[in-house]
Amino acid sequence: MSKFAQFGNDLYTGKRSIDFIGRRRTWYLISAIGMVLALAGLGLRGLNLGIEFTGGSEFRVSQVAIASDYEQQAQEAVHSVRPGQGVGVTKLGSDTVRVQTDKLDDAQSNAVRDALARSFGTSSDKVSANFIGPSWGESVSKQALKALFVFLGLVMLVMALYFRTWKMALAALVALLHDMLFTVGIYALTGVEVSPATMIGFLTVLGYSLYDTVVVFDKVRENTTEAFANRRSTFAAAANLAVNQTLVRSINTTVVALLPIAAVLVVAFLKLGPGTLLDLALALFIGMAVGAYSSIFIATPFLVSMRSKDQAVLDLDKHAARVQARTTRGTDSRREAAPARKAAGAAGATAPATQTSAARTSAAKTTAASGATALGATALGATAPAAGANGIPADGTGITDSQDAPVDAPTGTLSGRQVHKYAQSGPRNQPRRQPKSKR
């Protein structure tokens, strides 16, 4: 989890980036293939509408021991009364079998009821018979379609007012239609029965998908507004950064939402069997997964595609390209000048040391020459005057003005500079303190 959190932080700060916008043609192609398959499934196979939409008779055999061939038993019982009749057999829980047929009259319904009781070895009281007319299903379908159109209209209006642009509202609407078509297409391709609970699940999924898209679009608006202000980033780059910044949040929200729905699916499929709970959970699971995909890979890239021809976006992209070009040239110049600066620094550090060595060598030569001169004079027989008690010649000859100078007079250095004697002995140019014995 720590690596995933670090990955999310890197995406938010821009240290890492996934190019969702640059690869938008790939996402469009994937969605186009999926929608073609969905439309093909709807056109060739159609939806497997439940008895609530088509009308018919339903029988339920309860409190019986269900054998492995329960489907064959139910079909044989129905065909004994009405040969060639289409039969749908479903196991509900551990002791109930549901049998659905086309519309039967009262006599046929009673005969099928008795045949099912004999086939499963139970009394007729344990077999219930119901007739469901198609009018109820038609009413539900009409109300669902009305609710869908009202929902889409409100979405278009509210998002246009909230984001101050109709293009964001249109992009969100396209993402919603994408989710709805994908979900319905999956039902058509798999042949899963569509019930009123499934319709409720479809409408619920649209709300969840819209919420996820609005969160991403809000970050897109924030980043693009900043890009228009500083004019250093393109519109596509700012939108791509927004998708990266909300990616981890979208994944976490989707996973947290899908986990309990998956648990309901497992329990309903293994224990409860087909029914309202299973139909609703399946629609929610498929729709939420598709909605998470569309909010990341479809909504924002489609928005960038629509706004790519806007004059304001074109001007921003041109200005950002010039800024990036200047930044790149400056970076290249600094990289090229770095070796020269290093070489100059190395030469500057070597020069003082070389000069000091040369000065020391010159001073040593001067001292050696002076010593040689003195030795030569002694060798020629020159006699030094006798020194007195104070180091002054006894005859007074050879006394100069410098010898009459006070003790604290400065002395000369090899370079000719006059330096006080205290500067040669005391720390930090301070006089050296006398020992305690001489104080």
C-alpha cells in the first residue's frame, strides 16, 4: 500500500504522468469496438426481457427436494399439457423452482400446476400460479424512459451552469450515454434477463458515473484556469495532469463501491438464486465498472478534443510552446557551460598554489645567495668588529639608524613588507603573553 500511495503522490505532483490525453485515439478505438459489439448484440439477439415486460404465466414449486435434473422435470410437465411451449426454469434458493411460460388460459394453467406437482412429488398446494400481463411491464418501461430523458436534460443544464461551458456538459453527457450503451450491450451479449430491478440499476449507475465525471472535471477546470493565467502549460497538459491527480481517488472510490456489490452478487448467486437482489447487484456492478472507465479514459479526452479548435486554446498552446522552447534552450546552454565552469574553477584553485611555490623558491634563492656572499667575505680575510655587551661593535663602527631604532620597531619580511614582531609570534596577531615566572 505504501508503494501505491507513493505512486499516487507522484501522479499528483507531476513526478510521474500517464499520457491519457495523448493516447486518446487508443481509448476511442477501444470504446468504438465495444459499442459496435453492443449494438450488434442488441440488433442480433436483443434483450432477454423478463416476464414483467412480455407478460405470461409463472409457477413456483416450493418446499421440494430439488434434483439435478429439475429443469428437465419442469419442461416435461409443461410439455405434457402444451407441447412446444417455451419454458423458462430457474432455481430459487435451495427448495424452490420457478417456471415461466407464455400466457395460458385458466384450464391450461390448472393442468400445468397439477403436472408440476406430480413431477416434483408434492401436492398442488405447494405450487402457485400467477398471470402477469404485459401492460405492467410497458408502464414500467415508459416511466423509466421518461425518467432517463428528464435526468439527461437536467444533467446538461446543471453542468452547463456549474462549469460555465456547454462543452463540459456535452462531454459528460457523452460519457453517460457511453456507460448506458456498454451496460445494455453486455446484457444483450450475455443473455442475462432484464427485469424491473435491472432498470432501476441502470438509472442508479448513471448517477454514480456522473458523480465520478464531475469530480474529474472540477480538477480539470482548476488546472486549465491556472494554465490560462500563467500561460506556461498547454490545455491538454493541464487536463492530463488533472486526470492523473484524480486517478487514485477514482480507483479507490470504485474499488470501495464494487467490493460490497461483489459480496452481494456472490451471496445472491450461490444462496438466493435469481431474483430482484441479483438483478440489481449485477446491473450496479457492471455499470460502476464501465462508469469508472469512462470518467478516466473518455470524458476528459473528449473534452480536450472538442476544445482543441478554440481560439483561446490555440493561443495558449502557442504561447506555452514558446515558453517551453526558451526553457529548453536555457537548460541546454547551462549544460554546455557546466564543463567550462568546472575547468575554470579548477584552474583558479591551482594558480595561487603555483604562485606561492614560485615565491618560496625565489626567497630561498635570495637567502642562499646572501649566505654565499657572507662566506666569501670571510674567506677573503675580512674581520668582523668586536662586539660589545649589547651586540654593538666596541669601536662604534658599523652602527646604522636601524640599530638605533627602538625594540618595538617593525621588521622586514622576505617580500619587503614591514610586519610588527607581534604579528609573527602572537595568535591572531595578538601579543604573546609572558610566562608566569617573568611577570
